[in-house]
Amino acid sequence: MKALHVAIIMDGNGRWATGRGLPRVAGHRSGADALRRTIEAAPSAGVGALTFYAFSSDNWKRPVEEVGALMRLFEQYLVNEVDECVRKGVRISFIGRRDRLPASVVRLMALSEARTRHNTTLHVRIAIDYSSRDALVEAARQVGPHATREAIAAALPAPDV
């Protein structure tokens, strides 16, 4: 059986918490717990790659306090989960911009990628500060004014499954 690639948009966690009278960050923590459970269950379900859209470029428009809480949660997740990923053979990689992220987050991302790069049980790709629209615009910019559908497709980053 061929391994599946599943993509998950992590959206609605803040609304979920607010709807239950909880602070939005409680929803984000719950989303991180769901991410952990999904990673644990994926290999036995025939999933070889998971892509989590965790923080879109549009999320920078959220209140500064919420963005800060999300970045701290992301840091905590990487610190607390990488050893387990190493033990379970989970490879971690990231897509998206890194230049707008806190330096501490970028360092942890690089460390996570380095420590897990040879793992093969499951590939977890986390999209952070990612925008598909930005990727399309950049590909079109690279191709130039006489862009064709095929040329833009060739200029887009290839999925690393």
C-alpha cells in the first residue's frame, strides 16, 4: 500500500475556545495536543506524510498578544516533542518564511530539522508564516511576463514527501 500524504489546516482553535468561554490560547494548546495525537496515529493509518498549516502569513494580523502566545506555544512544542520524534522516526521539516519569525523559533526549527532529517517512519511538514498566494506570486515573478501555467507550476517549490 502506498503511504498517504494528509494535509491539515489548523484553523478554528481560538473560536473553539472562545465558544466554550476559554481564552483563545487554550484553543491553540488544544490544537497542539491534537497535532501530537495525529502524529502518533498517522503511521498505523498508512500515512507517510503530514502537512500541518499551523500559522499562515495572514495570522500576523492577529493581536500582538495572541501572536506572541502562538510563538511561545510553537517553541514549547518543538522543545518538548523533538526527542519523541527522534525516538519514533518522525522527520520534521518546515515550509514558509523564516525571516519574520523570532530568532529563537528559527533556531529551534533548524535544530528540529537537523535532528530528524534521516527519520523515515513519518514526514511531518509544518507550514509556518506560509501563504500559497505568496508562493504563486513568487513563482510568477520568477517566470516573468510571459508566464504559462506549466512554467509557473515548474517554478513552484516541489513537495518534499
